[in-house]
Amino acid sequence: MRKFLAVVKREYVQRVRAKMFIVSTVLLPLAMSLFGVVPAIILNMEGSRQRVAVVDRTGKMYGQLKQALSSEQVNQQSNSNDNDPRRSTGFGNFVLEEVNADNQSIEQLRANLDQRLRARQLEGYVILPPDFLEHGQAEFFNRNPGDLFSSRLLQSALNRAVREQRLIEAKVDSKTRQQLFRPVELQAVKIGDTGAERDSGGSFALVFGVGITMYLSILMYGQAILGAVIEEKETRIAEILFSSVKPFTLMMGKLVGVSLVALTQLAIWGLAFSAFALYGVGVLAGRGIRASIPTIPFSHYIYFGLFFLLGYFLYATIYALLGSMVTTVQEGGQLAMPVILILVISFYLFLPVSRSPDSSFSFWVSMLPLSAPVAMLVRIVTQTPPFWQIALSLLIGFGTVLLLMWIASRIYRVGMLMYGKRASIPEAWRWARQA
Amino acid sequence: MAASEITVKLDRVSKRFGDFTAVRELSLAVRRGRVFGLLGPNGAGKTTTIRMIVNITGPDTGNILLFGRKINAEVQNRIGYLPEERGLYRRMKVADQLRFFAELKNVGGKQVESRIDEWLARLKLSEWKNKRSMELSKGMQQKIQFITTVIHDPDLLILDEPFSGLDPVNLELLKEIVLDLKRAGKTIIFSTHQMEVAEKICDDICLLNRSEKVFEGSLRDIKSSFGRNSVAVRCEGGDGVLDDPALVSKLMRHADEAQALLAAGADAQTLLRRLIDSGAVIGKFEMIEPSLNDIFIAKVTEAA
């Protein structure tokens, strides 16, 4: 046990102390917040006031437009969590001004307004022709025609205003008008054993999150495990070690050591992300928008943790197995391609399993080790299978991890006795049996 | 020879790799507190034998006993093994490495810290304690590797070609340390194909050739059993005499002198007289012991 811990400690301390680890640990949350926060800040800054003059030659649109524009802006704000940075409040800062068009010709008006535009008293002006309600054609003159966002917002407000006005003229009362424009809501409701429950959307998002995290940590740390297993071959330390520790102890120590590094990094990122998210919820709450944290049964969190670990260790073990067969990291990297492919495929099983979590197909993919982590989690959040199935899936999975590690350590030992030889698959199999 | 005096005992041990027999029916006994040379040309089976002793690979047939017991974790911790293929963690600091290797032998704590300092001082590497091993020269790395073998104070040391690639100063330093360890009661198995080195430090030897034992015994015994039948000669002329097969069975010419192995029945006096009679000018004429190399060659040809 002490030897095992010595191997774990070495792997962990050496890696956590490395500059690369510190830099990447700090940089990712930083980059995340840069991508998340900075655009929003910049867009907010850019959103200066838009002074727009309106020449309303229909005589009845100005009021409607002003109302539509302000409601449009509120609308944009409350939708600001739909991820489109263009929709942030900055572009809605229109300040409207009605220009009296009664006793002036259109040319005179335009000459006046152009002058004010050049004098920077205005950012733009809109001319609504007398037949605007019939043909719906208007012109927006401004200094900056590249500002598509402003003109799009204006257009959508005009649309609304015209629609309202047309309905008014068609003698539709205000109540009916509101009724006509009310949007629909569609809520997905899970039917569990205990009857109707609220949505499982939050759980789904978490399954997705677990899958993505698994995928990312394998991408990031698979190579590290490969490297760790190969390190003693490349530095020719293996033989010294094997006079002190069993190959299996060594391999397990490496796997656990590197994995603890991965978990450390994930935990740091997780904390940073939670802090970020809590801050975000706070900010939204400050603006009067409630972002509710999805309610998920406590047992699900435990399953998420267990199946994440299972998935991570399964794929990490495959990397260790590859490492035991090759002599350089480059060779191992090439062999790792199919592994990534399997990982991606198992990820896409998400879809068929979520559609029919009860089918025998879903049952089998949630038992097969490589696809179990994602498939079983999907089943748990959709139609929780009997406990024995969950337990069996975990048992098969972790059993596979141990079996693969055992095979890997045997291949590793024989490979070490025959220096510099890369094992073909049949050779590796023979080595595993004869060692 | 009491059983407790035997540190390592091999009893008819064989190891095959596929069709190739690496070690055949090998029996030997290594006595406590002796330097035991496991000698033979490349490919004779030395490394395989050693790997079986340290339990990296198991024998197909036969028994191996260490300290009178079958190998187990506790016994393994009493061995220090320096393989021929050896290295260090490149990015790890010297002290951290030594501590790690000690932990792998189940030794830790303050004891190790003082031993690390002691050994580094003894091998003149104290100022390198906190350097990464990639910053060290090759010779220094080799000395660090040696320390990893002895850091846990093992009772049995197994050194596979420990001196290869060392400069003369460091070679001398390590040789002294090996002899010190022997005086401290440690048993040392020393494997090499360099007979001249083995000759200087081994008490007992085992000669291996083509997977089989050719000879085992004390160096003294084997040398005296061969007798002083070699002569080192430095002379001008007299070539015809030295080439006479009735007098000299084997002649090896070095830079400025020759070594002649006397033919059976011939004696040194006759050779000297013949050389003088032939008019050769003799600068040196000395009876010498056969070198281990000569013995080895003689034994191998005898067996064939």
C-alpha cells in the first residue's frame, strides 16, 4: 500500500507542481470569463443613445412607433439569457423626436434634417410616407448604415406599430389585440412513478454536462496517462521499479495519480464556474430576472458522480493499455484515435436512449462498459431503471477497469523485458497470457 | 558452509523465451558478505538470471531462495538492484527521486533524509541535491542511479554492469564504495562482461556461456588451479621461438610485450633458455597468473 501511495504521490506532486498545470488551470476560467463577460461589457459600452427624428406624414404612426419601440426594448432585455449578445440592451437606446411635417415640402425637411445630422445633433431620421400604412415602405437615413442592429430594431418596432395601427383601423378592440399577440408556452413534463412531476430539463442539461466534462477530461488527460505509462520505458526506469513494485501496483498508482490531477483541475474549474454562475444569477436577480436552479433529486447527483468517474476511468484505462503496448507517446497518440471515436459514438447514443429509455437496446448499451456512463445517466433521468440495473452497470464498468489494468500491466512487463519493441495486437495478447 | 551463510541460492533454474533457452539448469550459491561475479559474454544469460533473482520474471523450472526464503515483498525490500538498462526521471529533483526510490522499498522518514545527504556527500554531489536530473552530466546521473540502489540500505546488492561508461576517477570511487559495502557485511552480485574489472573486486565468480554455467568457485581457487603457466615477455628477436607450438600454445601480442601461454609439458626455464640461445635481447621475462579472460577462454574451449 505504501508503495502504491508513493507512486500516486509522485505522479500527483510532479504534475501539479508543473508550470503547465498551473497555467492551464488559471487560464481556462480566465478565458471563459473573457469570452463570456467582455463582449457583453463592450456591447453595453457601445450602446450610446440613438437620437432619431421621425417624420410622420401619415399623422398617426408616431405614437404607435414610440410605444412599440419601448416595448421592443423591454422585450429584448428580458430575453437577454437567450445567448445572443446582439440582443443586449445597448442597441435599444433610441431617443425619438417627432418632426412636424405639415407646412414644409419633403425636400426642405430633408435638407434641414441632413444639416442636423452633419452637425451631429441627430444619429438618423425616418421618413414615413403618407401611404405607409398601405404599402409599408419607409426610409431610414443615418450616418452609419453599417449599424444593422439599430435598423433591424427599428424595423421590428415599425412592424409592430403598423400591425397595431392596422388592427385599430379594422376596429379590433385592445383586449382582442393583446389576445392575438400572446405567445404560447410549451412545457415538457416528466411522468414518473410518483405521478406527474415537473420537467426533467435540468437533469438533461446535467447529463449533457457530465458527458461533455467526461469527454473533455479524457481529451485532456488521456494523453497524460499515456505519457505517464510510457515515461518509465522512455527513461528506462521500469526495470528498477519492477524490482520493488508489482507492475499492477505501478499502473494503478499512475492511473490514480494522474486522475487525481485531473479531478483537482476540474474541481478548481468547477468552483470558478459556480462562483461565476452565482454571480451571474445575482446580477440577473438584481435586474429583476429570476434564474431558478433546476431541482434534481439528490440521488441523481450521486449517480452523476459515479458514472462520471466510471466513464473517465474506463477511457483513461484504455489509454493506459495503449501506453503499455507502445514505446513512444506519438505511437500511442495514433492508436488513440479509435478510442476518441468510440467516445463520440457513445455520446451520440444519448439521442436514441432518451427517446426510448425502456427498450432492450437502451438496456444493453447501458450495460456495455464503454457506452454505459452516458446511456445509464440518460435512463436515470428519463425513466429511472430498477436499482439492480444501475448497480450491475457500475459493477461491470469498474470490473472492466480492473481487468483492463491487469492486462495492461502484464503487457507492460513483458514489453519491458523486450526493449524497444512495439507490440502488435496478437503479440500483446500473447504477452498478457505468458507474463 | 552453513545455510544461513548463503544469501542467494539457485537450484537447477531454467528459463525459456519461446524456442530460445536463456538459462539452462543453472545452480549456484552466493555467500554472505562476498562479492560474487556473474560473468560471461553478451547474451550468456546473465541479465535473465539476475531478473529471476529479483523477481522481475519467474523461472520456468527450478527454485530460487533469497536469505533462505522464496521471494516475497519483504525479501524484495532487502535487495538493491541496479539494472544495466537504467535511468532517472528527467524532470524530478535529485532529492525527490532518491526519496521516491526509498519509499518504493518501504523506507521513509527522517532516516532517509540523512541517508540522502550522506550518500550525496560521499559521491561528491551535495550541491546537486535540488537540481533536476536532466541538468546533470551523464556521469553524475550514473552516480545518482547507484545511490538509488543503496538508499534503503539493502543486504543484497545486484549490480549489472555498474561501471560501464564511467570515467577512471568515478570508476575508482564507485569501486571503493562497493568494497566498503562488502566490508560492512553486504552481499554483492556483480555482473559484467569486462573481465579485468571483475578480476579486481570479485571474491567468487560464476562463468556463464551460452545459457550454461561453465565454472563456479572462488577466484583464488580457479587461478591457482590453472597454475602459473603464462609468461609475459618483452624481447627483440626470438620470434621463431615464441611461435614454436611445442613451447607456446597461445601467443598474444600487445603493444610492446607479448603474453605466452606455455604448452603442456613445456616449462618457463626451457623457453627462457631457447630465447637466449636464439640471440633475442630480453627486456622482461615474468611468470604471471592467467588472467580471468584467459581462464574464461580456456574453459569455454575446453567445454566445447
